[in-house]
Amino acid sequence: MATSPTIGSYLIRRLQDYGVRHIFGIPGDYVLGFYDQLQNSPLKVIGTTKEDGAGFAADAYARINGMGAVCVTYCVGGLSVANAVAGAYAEKSPVVVISGSPGMRERIDDPLLHHKVRSFSTQKEIFEKITVASAVLDDPDTALARIDECLAACWQHKRPVYIELPRDLVDVRPRYPHRAVTRERQFDPRALKEAIGEAVARLNRAKRPVILADVEVHRFGLAEELRALTERSNIPVAVTILGKSVISELHPNYLGIYEGAMGRAEVRAAVEDADCLLMLGTVLSDVNLGIFTAELDHGRAIEATSELISISRHRYDRVDFAQFVHALTRAKLRRHRSRNLAPAPKPPVGEPRDCAITVTRLFDFIDERLSEDMAVVCDVGLCLFGAIDLVIHRKTEFIAPAYYTSMGFAVPASIGVALANPRLRPVVLVGDGAFQMTGMELSTVVAQGLDPIIIVLNNHGYTTERFIKDGPYNDILNWRFERIPEILGSGWGRAVRSEREFTEAWATACAYRGRFSLIAVELEPFDHCPALGRLGERMARNLSQSK
Amino acid sequence: MATSPTIGSYLIRRLQDYGVRHIFGIPGDYVLGFYDQLQNSPLKVIGTTKEDGAGFAADAYARINGMGAVCVTYCVGGLSVANAVAGAYAEKSPVVVISGSPGMRERIDDPLLHHKVRSFSTQKEIFEKITVASAVLDDPDTALARIDECLAACWQHKRPVYIELPRDLVDVRPRYPHRAVTRERQFDPRALKEAIGEAVARLNRAKRPVILADVEVHRFGLAEELRALTERSNIPVAVTILGKSVISELHPNYLGIYEGAMGRAEVRAAVEDADCLLMLGTVLSDVNLGIFTAELDHGRAIEATSELISISRHRYDRVDFAQFVHALTRAKLRRHRSRNLAPAPKPPVGEPRDCAITVTRLFDFIDERLSEDMAVVCDVGLCLFGAIDLVIHRKTEFIAPAYYTSMGFAVPASIGVALANPRLRPVVLVGDGAFQMTGMELSTVVAQGLDPIIIVLNNHGYTTERFIKDGPYNDILNWRFERIPEILGSGWGRAVRSEREFTEAWATACAYRGRFSLIAVELEPFDHCPALGRLGERMARNLSQSK
């Protein structure tokens, strides 16, 4: 009879099975035993300065790597990642949350152990609200099966799960040998066949079909299928802001970002006038739908996501999203003729001048300079709306919390991006307000020897909110961001005001490898990109109408 | 018929009734309407850089002011204060959490609005776990009564409450006039009389009685009663680490900090050998009980807290804690003779030398230099254990998260302390690890023109954990903390290594008013105070025994 592994070592092995190579977090006494196991395992422990930084890094890592993990101590650690994990839930990022906790033998008589809030189960009860599966590994004989279940749920739903490890069980072995059993959801091949038959008929009959691709195409690893699908059928592809970069934006069939009335008019016309709209992996959120200005006729739509497959106004249960996309790509699709919907190439941005740089010109300069080995990691607000029109090249990535929109995501996320794919150099776009929340996670960037390029759009406050309702509460203290390298003892920083200063700083940053670069771009408080103008106007209207 | 106030303005007025003058937070679009109301109210809005900073500041403010409040946006804001609010729950700090949320009319058909995690009630369900009352003000006709109930619960239990304000109801007035009704808990005066009678008889019969005072004495405003009680009866007073400073540590009846085997032997002997131990407002946590090395005989104890009154092994229900303390102070207590248990005065620390400063000497120097107008705000770890032996003077305050022990509390907390009582100058004791979590909240210190003295105990890692189990995960990047003023454009910083450098920097900091001072004290990674040595040893034993 084979010896069972310890609970801790089994968890580590199963994480590796799913491709996890790094784990983010901060130790604490309830999780120190497991940290010791991690330290002696092939997994690399990435200590951050703060737990939410670990959460955002693990989220970004999961988006690129297929699964990510965060490991923290009980309550003071766990509750500090709640917001980052909620964001991963909302945007379908498969993050495994591992928390140490008081040993089962310490819990007898319900003592007031440090870090405990109300009862020993308070933390689990909270995480049940923001995960798709959760388990306290309090019984050695079932612990391994619970690990299997949680990781399978994380993989299947592309959403966070919660695993709590009482510290006196980390090194315990179950009494009986364990055989991993994965209970997969049951699908009906006849339903799949019928759905594909109907979808193909509608697509082949259509004169102006369009594909609207969103984030699940990426999460379920279907980007190559999408490319094959559009190339075989010649159906053009628009994407949402949350789904940006699921297809190369240089692809001839690429239409642009669809965002209802918020986005570019040509893209809106093509999507909303489509006589068959194939929506793949879409999350119908307010931001994705241009604050509900989208006018999508479900009667002409085929919608396929991990949660449902529907055609017109009827739905197919028990059809798997990935299988549907695979089958569709291989089906007998007619080749549509080209309609020349691709966006006109932008005019060259021209030489940088000595005048003050504007948001629009800043994005133009960045756009022209993005290279294939760069991943754009975008925070919330002005930078997100400005980034809509950045052209993401083949094989690069665009990562942003475009639905949950939690400020402070980008700097820590860049750590996850760089570790998930060392060939990608992150370019972080972040506002001054968001940087003040989590930007000092650059400390971890230094500790890990990473070299993102950080562009701080410094407009001295919460500019998106200024467009909705302005008040002194939208102003924040000015930081000399460019001097942060002096605190951290590494990195290079520069504050810029003019176009020429920016392009020179960008060139220096690109050449400066092995350490981070930070360019703080001074902007006028109300300067903005066209997309933010449209969005702010709409949101202000919503706010006043909501009264 | 009087016109009803709007829901938002009623909430603001009721907060003022409870003495709230400042409200901490960060705006977001779901709460901008209420921010506008706040801005036009007598309440002062204190914008922080990050929501958890607002949570810690509100917690500290509540501890000194009697109630505190934090105001954030939906989910991305609310979930970011979950950990700070959990700490306030654990340590009984009356914090009102106000969160904006999507308007009720926006929720029809359950759309995917930005910031939403799973359902519209997810955030409330999470806060139900870490508050004593919660309400979504979704009905104008009941909203004002719900506000009354939540604030009364916060006041009564000295624990956080949660109030969610859908943004389309902020400016709405109820149809009917509202009369505030406070439903108070019903107590039984006969039970009180019986309990007092028994307590007095036991105290008067005792030969070696001792009072053990804890944090609830402070929270329920009973510090003056405690002083009167010990002065009338001449019974000596020990306090717990969480209750430190509920009585002046220069008071002749003051015994010292009781912490089981972790604390000083004389205090332990006096408390554990008492033939009648009057425990007032005690939280029987592991840290307070010296990691459960306390040996308290409940058969010889009178325990009074807001949750129960018990004498020996029987309990009195329906007796109010505050009424019990009031009545006891006024009862016919025999005057015990003095037993000379007060700690011997410390020998003078002597002249500072040019040698490297140690933790022990650092605390000795600080101790000698603390003045009456200073409040010690202490973070977790080495600084907390070192601070056990600091002598807090009359009228000063000691604030620390000594039970929940969430790192990163102190710097943001100092903002709450300074605003709650502008006559107190905070002295912040914080480790390098904790500072890296939240220390950049000094940005808010600058914005508000406050002048705390920040002492960073820089030992390059998580030293408390090094004593439990050491590994590379306990090492962190070194920051040049003293240069942070250059980032923020204000403040004064100095790194020190020797005793003389420290005392000179302290003198400069004391003289430098109106801006913060930061002294980064270089320490050896394993240098520590005696208390941490004892504690770390005990916790390491717990960790290995728990296997």
C-alpha cells in the first residue's frame, strides 16, 4: 500500500498539476508550517508587501498562466485579499486562495485566539460569498478529495476557490490512500449537435455576420480557435474592453472595441447592424455595454458562454462552451466575402514637440511604440478609457480590471504578468490615485528583479469622478513619484511634462533592463481622452437620473 | 407637519448626535452623491490614499472619540475595509461603515453593474459576519428607523455596524415624519443589587484582592470610575496589554501589565495569587492571557464585561456592565491596606552612547522621553511587545491592535488619534514590515497637516516570525524610509544606528511641529525585547506541539 502524502504536500503537488509555479502572499504564524513546505517545494514563494498586492498579482498571473494562487494567514491576511478575490470572481480569473488557520486542537472550548474575528468559521463564511468552492481541510481522511474538488471547480468555472488549512494538519497523512477523482459536468452531445446545426445555419444564411469576442475566449484558452474561426469564415471580429487582446489587433478581420455609444461609431454600427451576432464568452456588464447604451438584438444573436448557450430567445442546457467553440470552428461554415470593416490605420503621430503633453497624444505615442514583447497592464479610470484605442500586437497581452474596476490593480498585477510569462515586459498604465493605493508594491518588483515600465498619469486626483461630480474630495496630494527609486534603492524615475520629455523617457526606459522604470506624466486635471468624455457624461446623467 | 429630512442628511445628523466630527474614506461613483452631502455638512471628510487606511483611522478615532465612521463606495471600497472592520469587531471599537451602492432602480433585471461581485447583496452578507447590525436603506419609509437602530447597536456593543445607501435614495425624504426611538436593552435592577451585594462581600472579605482592568473599561468610558474605585478601596490594579493605559501608569495603585508567564513575574504573582480578582471589561484572548499561560482561578474571580457578569462559577443575566461598575464604585467597600506592589521605579537610562542602539535601550530612551501630550500608537510585533513596559502617563493614550494583531494598523491609526484629540501628538511605533503595508498613508498625514512622530523599527523582516519559524520568507526589501518626505514634499526623516543619533533625532522631531517626523532605527534582525523572547519561544512550542 502506497504511503499517502501529507495534506500540505498534496496541495502543492496538485497546484503544480494545474501549472502553478509561483504562489503570492505574506506569511503569518498560522501558515508558517505550510510556508516551510512551500519553501522546500518546486513552487516559488513571492512575498509581497501587502496581501492585496498578492491578490492582484495572483489574479493577473492566473489570467495569463491558467491558474494562480495566493497564500496568507488567518483573517488579517485572508480578509485583506477579499477585495482582490472578489475582483477575480467578477472577472472570471481562476485564483486559489489558501489560508492558514488555527489548529483543530487549538479550537476546543472556542478560545479567543489572535486574528479571530467572531467564530472560527467567519473567514470561510465570507469567502463562500466570493468563490465557487470552499473547504476547511479539517479531516485528514477527506482533505485530499476536498483539494481535488476545489481545484477542479477553479479550473472549470475560472473563478476563485478557498482552501483553509488548520496548522496542525499540514503535515498529517490520511489513513487511506487517495485516488484523485475528477467529477466533470455532464454534457449532452445531442444538444451540442443541435446547437451547432442551428448556429451554422444562421451564420451561413447571414449577410452581415459579426463575432463579438469577450474575456472567456481568453480564459478558456480559445484564442487560437477564435482566430481559426474568423479566418475560415471570414466573419469580422469586434471585442469588448474586458476582452481586449483576445485577438491580435493587427489581424485583418479585427474590427475594434465595441462599447455601445461609448465606443467608436463604425464598430457600433457593424455590431448592432449585424444580421447574426455571434457573442463568444461575453460578460454583459455595464462598462462592456457602454453603460447600457449597447443595443444588441438577442433575436439575431448566438450567445455562447461558460454559463449558457443561447440562440435567438431559446437556450441549450448541458452544452459546454469550449466544446461549442471547438465544434463551430470545425463546422461547415460558408466563407463570407470581405467587407472592409477594419479600422483605417491611424495617421502617424509625428515628431514629439516641446509643448505640454495631452492625454490623447500620450496614448498616441505609446501606441506607436508598443512592441510585441510588451504586455499592457492597465489600471482603472482615465488610463483604462485611453487604452481602449491602443493597438495590442500579436502575442501581446492586455490585462485590466475592466468590469470590477478596482483601483490599484495594475502595479501588483504587473508582477503576476512578468512571472507568468517572463518574455513579456509589462507596461503599466496607472493614475496617480490608483498608484497611491498599491504602487509601493514596486518593492516586490525590486525584490524579484523585474523591469516593468510604469507610466503614472498624474492629474492630481480622481479624474473620472471629476467628470461625474466634482468636489474637493476628488483632489489628492501630489507625490514626487519619480523619486520612488530612491526609497527602494533600485529603478529609474523621471517626471515629464512635454511630448519630447515623454518620448525621451520612454526610450530610456525601454533601454534600461533588469530594473523598473517609472515615468510620471504631468497632466491637466481635466484633460482626458474622448472615451472618458463620453463615459463621464453618461455616468453623470445616470447619477442625476437615479435621484 | 414637519418635513422629514432626506435619508442622507438624517444619517449625517445622527452621526453628529453621537459625537462624530470626521469621516474617513475614498469617494467612488456609487457614493458621490452622499459625499456631496458630507462636503456641505459640519462633518469633515478625510480622504485617505487607500480604504484600509480609512478603516484603521476610523477605528483609532472611535477608540478615542467614542464613535468613528468610514464612508466608501460599493464592493471595491467596502471589501477593502473588511479587514480593518473585522479588527474593530474583534477589539470592540464602534465604527460605522457607510457604503454607497447601486440605486434601487438600477437593480431591476439584475444587470452586471461595475463593482458588483455576485449579487447585489453580496457585500451586505459579508458585513453581516463582522458587524453587530447591518441595514440596506432600500425603503425611504423605514430608512431613518434603520439608521437609529444601527447607530444604537454600534454605541451599545462598541462594535462596527454596516449601513448601505443606494445612491438613488440619498436625497429622498420619507413620506411620514420620523421620531427617533431607541430600544434599549432591559436590565433587572434586583439582579444588579444582588450581584453588587455579593461582589462587595467578597471584596471586603478578601485579604489580597486585585483588579484586572481591560479594554472595555476604556470603551465604555469607565476609566474615571476605575480610578475612583481603586482610590476608595485601595485595591491595586493590573491591566492587560489590550487594556494598557486605562489607568495612568504613574498611579500609586498601578501594578503593571499582566500577561501570564509572558509578563513580569511580580505582576503575575499578584494577579494569580489574589484571593479575589475583580476582572473589569476583560477580553480573554490568547495574547492577553500570555498565550494561555495565564492561570486565573474563576472560583476566586468576579468578572464583569459588556457580555456577562459572573461571580465565581455563577452568572447574572440582565445586569449592565456600566451600571455594575458605577454601583460598585459607590458601594460600601472596605479600604484595604497598602501592599507596596507598585513596580520599582526604573533606573535612569543614562546618557546616550555612540554604540549601536538595541531594542531594549530604544524603548528605555522612548520611555524616559514620553510626555503627557503624547499618545503611543503601536503596530504589531516587536514594537507591541517592547511597548508593554513603556510607562504611559496620565491623560495620555496607548492604542494598539493587541488582540486582532493586524499589521499596518499604526500609521493610519495615528491620523484618527490626532483628529479625535488634537491635543495629543501621536508617537507611532511600527516595524518595517508593517510600515511597508500602510506607511504611505503618511500622504494623508501631510494633506491634513498633522505631525506624528513615526519610529520605524527596521530589522529587515518579520522578526516576530523569525522567533517562531525562520525562513527566507521572513526577509523583506530594505527601504530608505527616511527619504519618504522627499516623495510627499513634506516632513522630516532621519535614519539612525547609535543611541546618540536616536536621541538627537528624537529631540529634533519633538521640536519640529506641524509636519511629520520619521526616525528609521536600524536594528539587528534578531535583536529583541525580553517579552518577545518569551512569547516567540512559547508560540514556536505551540506550533510544534500542534503537529
